[in-house]
Amino acid sequence: MWTRQHKKRKSGAFIVPALTAIVLAYFGYHSFQGEFGIYAGYEFEERAAALAAELETVRVRREELEHRVKLLSDGSLEKDMLDEYARRALNLANDNEIVIYRNVKAN
């Protein structure tokens, strides 16, 4: 018959809780800092708000352009619109007119 003669170690009782703590710390860290964590959710919301504002700006610009196109293509041309486009394209002005140049940002 064999007999075992060794001391019981107290460190064995800490292995499972230590591994559990490590796993919980890993998942806890990634739930806040990870790619889909809580802080990433806040960044997604900020980006969505910024893109919504940009969408509204683009929508307003599109509506303005649609209105201008409608004035030119509804069957009867508006003389003012036709005159404006012709002057801009040909870079002409009458002698009694004042021309004001302004920088227009192209989108």
C-alpha cells in the first residue's frame, strides 16, 4: 500500500477565484473600452448627430437646387433666371450695373 506524504497547499484554493477575477476583468474592460463597448456607443451617437446635421445641410442645398432647376425647366423659362445664367456663363454685365464678387464654396 502506498502512502502519500505531502503537505496540503493553501494556494490551491486561490486558483479558481484568481482565474475568475481575470476573466471578469477582461470582459469588464472590453465592455467599456472595446469596439462595441459603452464608450464606443457614445462615440457612435455623437457621429450620428454630426451626420444628421450634415444630412440636413445637404437636404436644404438639394431643395434649393431643385427649385432653381424647376424655374428653368417648367416649360416657360423665367427671364431673370435665364439672364442670370447667361451673364454668369459669358461673364458680362451692362454699363449701369454693379458687379459684386463673392466666394462661393463648391460642395
